[in-house]
Amino acid sequence: MKILILGVGGIGGFFGGYLQQSGADVTFLVRPKRKDLLVKNCLKVISPLGNLKLKPNLVIANELKPIYDVILISCKTYDLDKAILDLKLTKGKGVIIPFLNGMTHLKKLDEEFGSNNVMGGVAHISSTINQEGTIEHFSEFKKLTFGNRIPNQNYLLKPFLDMCEKTKFDAVISEDITLDLWKKWIFIATVAGATTLFGSTLGEISNHEVGKKTLTDLYKECRSIAEFYGYTLDDNESNNVLKNITFKDSPIKASMQRDVEKNAFTEHEEIFGHLISKAQNYNFDSPILTSCYLKMKLYKEKLT
């Protein structure tokens, strides 16, 4: 099985690196400048799983051929249009598994590659790239969830799962990937919303009762939006999520907050803006989520 990974960041580089370490046939699609850096410095990961330093197999867009069985997309959502252009030469072969936040990317990928070839994917990880280009992995989260969006959509997912099970990270085929996409959206909207709104870790926010309540209420707002669309979350699971994100010693902050600290672009439109538009379809007020969205819109105006 030949695997192509678009993106060598906190998701693609991390999971792709451990796939390569386990013996999988992995190639990373990168831009020319990134290729030069990786050739010079190798792919490096710092993680509680054990650090990695690998010489990755690299390809740039104009060198691509339709030879890959599984194509993982792990770019930021605002880079998706460019990613689709970069993948043009792979069309005609391979199943695509995107690990992007929100839901807007699925329509674009369906239109370009056909819905039968586009799976659903969720990455559970807290990671970033530091100034030296090394991927840093935080916390115990290290899981890929993927699945068919149409029943019996593609037979390649099981062989891909078999490859993942040889690695140090966790992987599972979902029985309802759309529900899992909503769960991730709710989770990331809450964590990214709170940590960007207050410029703090989850633990720092939860050290204050008003902060803990704000986190809880924001999660409930997001959860309510999902329920309007028929995706009801189990109470026990939701309570566990709340317990984890309101842990007073939690060092976690969303990758969006790390992007803010780097004065970089963020995915606030796809994570906050689109979710708010979903709420507005049902005349549902989401004041905390809207405050998070406004904070990031103001941030973008100052950035540009």
C-alpha cells in the first residue's frame, strides 16, 4: 500500500512519521522550500511516544503520479484550494482521507474527486511545529479516526487500519464518521474558542469558577447546534469531555491559540463562523461562540 500525505505539520508529519517508522510506504507532498529544509534537517518529532528523526520520502506537486492507494490531507482549511490543485496529478486512483477541522472541506473535495472517493477523518492530537521546524507533541492524544461517509464506500480502509495498528499511535474505523466529525468540531470550537478568547491554557481558565462555567456553557452551545442537525451526543461521553477540558492543571491550548502567538493565519471562519451560520439556520443564539468569533475577526483585521 502506497500512502501519500499532503502536509508535514503537526498532523501529517506526526502520523506520517510514525507510519514510516513502522515500515509503511509513505511519501510526503511538500512545497519546494519545505522540501529543501526536510532534506537538510530530516523529519523530527518530539513526543512522549519516543522522539523521531527520519529521512522522509518527498515529492513536489509537479512530480506526482496517480500511484497512491491512500491520500491523507492534513493542511489547514484555508490552504485547501491550493492543496486540491497540488493533488491534480493523482486523480484517477486512491482514496482520500482529509483530517481538517469543521465540515466545509468535504463539499470541495467531493466536487473535485467524487464523493465515492472521499472518506471522513478526524485527528485527535495536540501538536505544533516549533521555530526549528520540529514537530512537538503534547498530551496523551494520538489517534486517527476514519470511516466511510457512504455505507460500504471503500475497501481500502481496513488495509490502511492494519498499517496504522503497527505504529505507536491509535487508529479506529468509525461506524458513524459524520457524528465523529461533529464531535471533533464541537470539541475544537470549545477549546479553540476559550483559549483564544482568554489567551490562556484550559487549566488557567478552569482555575477560576467563572472560567470553568464559561467553558461548560460554550461546550453546551456547540453541542446544541449539532443536535439541531440530528447528531445527539451521549451524556456520559459529553460529561467526560467536560471533565477533561475543565481539568485545572491542563496545559492544553488549541493550535489556533498557538497560531495567534505566532501572528499566523487561523481557521476561525471554518471552526467558528460556519458553526454560527449553522446555528442561525435554527435561530439559535450562541453568545459565547459569537464572542470567540468576533475576537478572531478583530485579530485577523489587525494581522492583515
